[in-house]
Amino acid sequence: MPTLWRDKRFWVTVLLALMALLIGIQHNRAVQLGASNPFAEAVMALVAPVQSAIRSTGRFLSDFGYGLIHGRRLSEENRNLREQLEATHAEQIAQEELRQENERLRKLLNFAQSSRGRPLVARVLAIEPSAYFHTLIVGRGQADGVRQRMVAVTDRGLVGVVYLVTRHTAHVLLLTDPNASVGARVQRAESRAVGVCRGRGEETLILTFLSKDADVRPGDVVITSGLGGVFPAGIPIGTVVEVLEQRQAGMREALVKPFVDAMQVEEVLLYRGEAVSE
């Protein structure tokens, strides 16, 4: 027993028990009187930050899980919408291409109905503006009734003449080819000057063999004259952009810009034999 009284742990235990008893008595009195409990408030002050951290962590984990699940769904929806948009855009492009093709064919049909003969519509398969030949290859041939020296035109004007035919294709020599030439006339009533349009291997043609006093001016429209027996008269060729003087030969010449840009041609009309003198 004397050893117990000298043991410090014993007294510490007794002290803590007394403190607990006093705190309990104080708590009971505070409850009976309706007063606040300092001990409970102290405990709450210590516990509140921990509870707040736990709630914040819970909300973060909840939001993270929501974002993970719904973010994946939103990403999938976004991909589906993008694919639908791309499909719609592709469909619009295809519809616009069909609209432009219908417009071109409508113009060709109107031109064909106002022209002599019964032309064939031929789709351009290839364009070959090489250093030696300027040609088009079209998807009509002997099986369709295409023959050499048939004339190729669009609704804008003259394209060239057929010089080679296979069973299912035809090669058209373009006006811009250095080997191409066509009888030409200035359409203006006050002029009606006659000459020959030749290809130069460039974007412009040369209107040559004009008389030295030929009335030719920039802006004049040039058409086929019908002379020579290949090209019917009245097909538009192009517009005079410059008048040249050739004093040595005593002739005038002019540069003509064709109405038809062969690089943009997608369909042509080929005139059958009854529209062209063989």
C-alpha cells in the first residue's frame, strides 16, 4: 500500500478521474439550465475541421466519378455529332456537285436545241495540255457514232475538233493546240472581217490572214466563218484582246482569248456528220 501512494501513475489516474467527474457534473448542470457546454464546444471545434475535410473529399470523389462517367458519355456523343456533321457536309457537297452538273447539262441541252444537227453529250475523261498536243479525251467513241472531224462545243463556244476515235473514246484537238486552225469572222456588223484563228500553245489564239485595212478592235467577238467545210458558221470562238500590226506582210493580226477554258470543261457536245460537212 505505501508503494501505491508513492506511485505517480496512481495520482495521475486519480486526478483524471476527478476531472472527468467535475466535467460530468458541469455538463449535467449546463444541460439542466439550458446553457452551452464549454467542453462540447471545445470538442466540436476540434472535430469540425476534420468533418469539413471529409465532406469536401466526399464531394470531390463524387464529382470526379460523375465527370468520369458522364465525360465519357459526352465524348462519345461529341464524336457521334462530329461524324453526323461530316456526313451532312459530304452530302451537301455531293448535292452541290449534282446541281452544278444538272445546270451544265441544261445549258448544253438548250444550246443543242437551238443549234443545227443532233449532237452527242460526251463526258471529259482526261485533259492533256502537253508541250506538243493540247487535247481532251471524251467518253464517246465509234460505238456511239463518233467520227473524225466532228466538232466539240460547249454552251460557251468552240472547244475543238475530233481527230482520233476508238471504240469507246474520242480525242479532241483543242483550239489552243499549235496544229489547230479554224476559219473565223468578226461578228460586229460594221466589220465582218474574215481570217483564220490558229492555236499558239498558249491561252490566247492568233487571228491571222486579216486584210491590212480590216476593221478589228479589242472587245470584238470572233465566231466561226463556216469557210473550210469543217466547222459550221456562227460558233463563238472568243474575244479580241489586242490588235497587232504586221507591216512586212501587209496584214493585220489580233490576239483572241477563247470563250472556253479547256481546263474547266467537264462535258462537251459532239456534232454528228449531218451537222458538219465531211
